[in-house]
Amino acid sequence: MVNRKTIQEIFILLSISVGLAMLVNFFSPRGIALVGQWDTSQGVITASPSGTEEEKPEEINSVARAMEIFDNGNVLFVDARSQDNYEDGHIPGAISLPVGQFDEQIESLLNRYSSDQPIVTYCSGRTCEDSHDLAQFLSDAGFTNVRIFIDGFPGWEAKGYPIE
Amino acid sequence: MCGFSSTASRAGKRKGTRLSNLRQSIGNNSWIELTARWILGLTFIYASAYKIVSPADFAKIVYGYGLFPTGLINLIAIIIPFLELVGGLALLLGFYPRSAAVIINALLLAFITVLSINLIRGHEFDCGCFSAGQSGYFSSPKVAVLREMIYFILGLQVILFGGIRRISIKSLRR
């Protein structure tokens, strides 16, 4: 049933697929690296790696550090997760701004806070990039002091820090 | 005793012939082949679209299965959608249809295996991410396994079909 000719044809179809895949991925603006960053101990997982092991100053990569910032006060924590997740529990004083509803809600945020308001975004930890997206959007909207707490709500909760 | 058993075996043979006739008439019905091929082709072209547009999201889904070495996740996420697209197009147009069906069925077998392993070990990945939650990617894994098994049977029909295929680039040349 599957004879030599079929095997040749399969090989042709596979070659076309792989070739096309590499070509499109290379030229597409949404293409990804050939090897991603999928180790949560190295930071937030993502299909496109940071490239070099450069420090990311905007990332807060320990829960204790996030707590220090929280204790200093004056910092606005912004929850990038869905409204439901936010209502189930969030960092005390945090406001909800689901990254998917950014466009509808950014106006009121801009009205309430000055652009130099220190902001820390967070989401569901290192398997989640939403806090990074939100931080990017906030910077684009004009906020100048935005950082990302990469361990997010699960990391915070696991340490037994207060939630509301 | 002897007579009885020979009657029984003759009856069995007749039944066997009828069954194999039925199998042949389904297996070699060119309209069924065309339907199976087009359903599979359109389904896989459709399924590839979102993954091709959002490879990073698809890579995260691949990661979420928790079965692949981290070095291969991106490559899997880059290549699988194009196997689906090229396989689907080939089925739709009847270009190397049998070979395309072999590729599609290999993919289906892989999907079924991955989903079943995670069903059995009760592994469900939820990154709590907004994008993944919104894309509505997952139906229930059980439903998905069942659906892919049906597709697999359609694929077998296309592979085993022995007649002249309707509306097919390659069958015109034969």
C-alpha cells in the first residue's frame, strides 16, 4: 500500500513543509527563534529568547524584592490577569487592568495617575508574559517608571504575603 | 457433526464475503474518498491558520503539554503548522493524496498520543495567560481525542482507496 513511490512523495511533501516553515518564520515579523527560553528557573518562559544573557533592569525577579518595593509604598501594582482572577485574590492595593482590555481602560488610568507614577505589573508568574505586554503598553501610553514582577501572584501567595 | 461444521463454515465464509464486499464498496467508493479528503483538507488548513499567525502562542501550548525537550519546542511549533497546511492543501487538490494522508494520519496519531498521555496522567497546563484563555484553543481533551480518531479513520479511507480519485491533480495524469 505504502510503496517506494509513496515514500518519495512523502519526502517531497515533508521537504516543502519544512522549507516553507523556515522561510515564513524567517521573514514573518511574528516569527520566533529556533530555540526558545523554556526554563522557568531562568526567568519568564518565552518562545523568543532574550538573545544574550543581559540583565533586564525592568524585571523584578525575586518575591522578596517585590515585597521591599511594596513596603516602600507609593508604588502602584497593576494586575494584568483577567478580572475574575483579580477578584479571586490580588496583591493588596493593586488595581485590575487585564491586558486584553487595555484599550478600553487606559484612559481612566491616565486621568488618575501622573506619568511618573511608579508602576509594577504582574500576572500569573513565569509561565505568563501578560505582565510584560502590559508593561510595554503602559510605557507606550506614556508611563515612564514601569517594572515587572515576574513571579506574579502565585509567587507572592506562595510566600504567604498578604493578599486581598 | 461433520455436516454441521461445514455448513457453519460456509455460512461464515458467505458472511465474510459480504463484510469484505461492504468494506470494499466503502473503501473504493470515490465519492466517499472525495468527501473524506476534502473534510480532512479543509480541517487541517483551517487548523494551521491560527498557529501560523501566532507561532509564539502555539509554542506555549506545545510547552504546556510537558512532553517535549525544551530545545525542540520552538522547532515543533514552527514546523507542525506547515505540515498541516501543506498536507491539507495536497489533500484538497489531490496532489500526492495518499502520501499527504499518510502525513496527516501520522500527525493525528501524534496528537492522539500526546492528548491521551496527558489525559491518563491528569496533566492540564494552565498558564493563566490572557491570550491563551481567549484563543479558546482547547475543547475538552476527551472530545478532542474522539474527534481526531474520526479524522484518522477518514485518513485511512484516503490511504487505502484503490480506485481513480475524483477531482485530483495526480489522478488526471495516471
